[in-house]
Amino acid sequence: MNHSNPFTYGNPITDAARFVGRARQIEQVFSRLRNVEFESSSLVGERRVGKTSLLYHLADAAVQRAHGLDPARYHFLYVDLALVDATTTPARLWQYLLGRLETSLPARAFEELDRTALDNFALAEFFDRLGAQGQYVVLLLDEFENVTRNANFGPDFFYGLRSLAIHHKLALLTSSRRELIELTHSDEIRSSPFFNIFANINVRLFSPDEARALIANALADDEIAFSASETDALLDYAGAHPYFMQVACHFLYAAYAQRHSDAAREMFWRGEFRKQAAPHLAEYWRHSDDKEKIVLAALALAETPRGAAQGEWDLSALRALLARSERVLAHLDKRGLVRRLQERYALFSAFWREWIVNALPEQTFELDTGGTIPFVQALQTALAQSELTESFAETELPAGLSPRELEVLQLVASGLSDAQVARKLVLSPRTVSTHLQSIYNKLGVNSRVAATRFALEHRLVKNPPKK
Ligand SMILES: Nc1ncnc2c1ncn2[C@@H]1O[C@H](COP(=O)(O)OP(=O)(O)O)[C@@H](O)[C@H]1O
Ligand SMILES: [Mg+2]
């Protein structure tokens, strides 16, 4: 018997029939494209969580039709920005994009385009002409950090792109590991309103239903079926994470195809899964900051059955630290490294827990003062010192405002003039106006009225001005 394994994990999913779940994210993207503003979105998620697969799926003509966009008029172009390197310039990138578009757009769209002078005006005219012909372009820009981090792509490039997206009927779908606002190499770009044209759409773990659908979908026409208890064990050990599930399922399927006994099957898939998964978990760990590592370690130890050989950890101290770490946990949830249960957070899989507990003894922690200490010592300190752990409780500020900017915004929104704010905070009027400019940029507004409205909508003011 020759089975071809229906579970794959090396490459993104390109066949819409093999793509599972993500219905809510897909509808979010399309509903923003369908509205008159033709709005852009940014997919944010960790490596391997399924961003590229999702972009390919969105680029599928049948999927577009099913979501109310006519593929004869809406042209989706997938671009892997890993191609961008130190020698790439914005002009070169546009040349490449237009070359690719030429294969799907009507020839007359290109008649008046002078490709040797591709400035923002030429591009604006190009997309305007297309719009007038009822043709629209959606650029799917995978691994967008390759341009936000590239010094050749300065504010001009991002302002140009923003203007095309707002006024000239171009839509962008980006994917990146972190939110765009956290990525860029320059403060000037970070404080520009470029990023507020995007809605962030987080690509996280699968829901339990999506996870089960992945298995059911792959095995629908197959004579091999996983038993219910095997499926439960697999979901517990690999987690509801598309990549890790595909890996575990791949090896469980292979064990069936090789006609292993029940016990041998389990040994086989778990062993192969660990080998394949470990380097990716190591990568998630490396890509976590100190606070995230402390919280991940506390979760792993709190979840580990007592009596295991990890040394003695005070369970109530671990829980107390976790209770103070809402902001970090929420961020780890966005990254898909933990999942939210009803009353608490848990690591996304049993193997992730195992991996962390085993890795801890070798980890070190860099001190602010220079020098390193063993990680477990840093964790002990975090558990003991209320001061170190209190900062874990900070809540995330909206729109990337700094604590000082929040203060200024609150005062402005409660009706104070610049001079009054300056007196109240003991700042110079000039500093207040610098803060205000930065606040406007981050909120994407250009008046006190609009900033005040933002503050009210986000419940940032305790005493709104009396009318
Ligand atoms: N929606 C999905 N349905 C089925 N499998 C998926 C899905 N999304 C991701 N996968 C699996 O996860 C792997 C990694 O996905 P990929 O799109 O390459 O992630 P990313 O671009 O975020 O790094 C894919 O090779 C595939 O095995
Ligand atoms: Mg990818």
C-alpha cells in the first residue's frame, strides 16, 4: 500500500482545499476591502503560525469570489519581500511589482506609464487610471519587516505608500512578526501616521474546532483514521498550532502507514515530533524578552506536576507572579505562545512546557548592570521581589503612547490649555507642544478636538470637560 501523507509542514499551504480555519480573519480582511475606502490590513503573528498560508488563501480567486470580490476586477499580487536586500531601492521594488502586475492587468493600464521615472506622482496617476477603468490592486506583502528595517526605505517611501492607499485605490495586506509600529528602523517613520492605515489582525493559535477540522479535513477520504484518544493526546502534546499539529499528524500518519502497533505508533510520533519541533521552540524562546521568559518559565513550572525533578518551586509564589503579569500574558497570547482558558492562561502545548522546564537550567539572564546570572536565580529574584515584579502589571497604553504622553493627552482632553498643561506638569510650553505633536502623530489626528475624542472613546479621561 502506498499512502501519500496528507499532512505537510515544510511549505505554506497553497491549495485552498487543504487550508483550514481562519474564517474570522479572512472575513475581516475582505470586509475592509469591500467597503468604499478599500482598506488595508496587517497580519501579525509569530513565525510558522500560518501567515504566508493565509496570504496565499486570500490570493485565491475562488476565495475572493466567495467573499464578494470579483477577481476580474480585483488583482491580488503576492510578493515575498524576503527578496529585498541591502541593494534594493524603492524604485527597484516598484519596477518589480509593476512587472508582476503586467501579467494580470489589462495592457492599456500600462500605456501611459513611464517606468524610467517612477516617482510618487507617476504611481498615483497609474493607480488612478486603473481605478477609472474599474480595476483595483491588492498587494500582499509577506514579511514586511524586510522593508521597514531596510535603511533604503525611508519616510518618503512610506508616505508615498500611505498616500496611494488612502487616495489612489491601492490596498495593502502585509504580514509581519511584530506589529508594524514596533518594527521600523527610524523614529521619524515610527511617529508618522503611516501605520494607522492598517488594522492589525492577529494570527494566533487555532481554536479547538479549527484544530480538529485540520485532522478531519486531511483524513476525509483516507482509509487511515486516528483514534479519539490519540487525537486528544496529539492535541495536548503538539497544541492547537497549525505548524506543530501538522508535524505531529504527519508522523502519526506515517506510523499508521508503516503498520506499527499501537504502542510503537505512539513512541514513533512523539519522538519524531520532538526532534522536529525543538528547534522552533528554541527560536520562540530566543525571540522572547526577559519578562516574557520569566512569565513563560513561571507558567511551565506552575503547570509541571509536583515531585518532578525540577527542584522545589513555591507554587503560590509562581501563581502570584502570574496574577501580576496580565500585560505580558496578553502579549504572549497574541504571539500564540500561551492560550487563554476561562480563568487563566496556559502554555500552548505539553511539549512546550516540557521544553521550557528542561531548558531552564542552561539559560542565563543578562543584568542591566552587565554580567549574567543563571536564569533560575533571576526567576527566584522575580518571585521574591515585589518591586521587580510590579512592573509586570503595567497595562498596555493605546496607540503606543508613552506614559508621559498619556498624561498630557488626559489633561488636554479634560479641557486644559497648553499653558495650563505645562504648569501642571512643570514642563516648558515647548515640551508640551512637542508631546502633543507626537500624540497627534500616534493617534493619526491633527486637532485637539480629534485627540480629545480619541481619549473619550478610549476612556482615558476621568473628568471629561463639562459642556
Ligand atoms: N490554515 C492552515 N491550514 C492548515 N495548515 C496550516 C494553516 N496555516 C499554517 N499551516 C501549517 O503551518 C505551516 C506554517 O505555515 P506558514 O504559512 O508557512 O507560517 P508563517 O508564514 O506564519 O511562518 C504550514 O507549512 C502548514 O503546515
Ligand atoms: Mg511565512
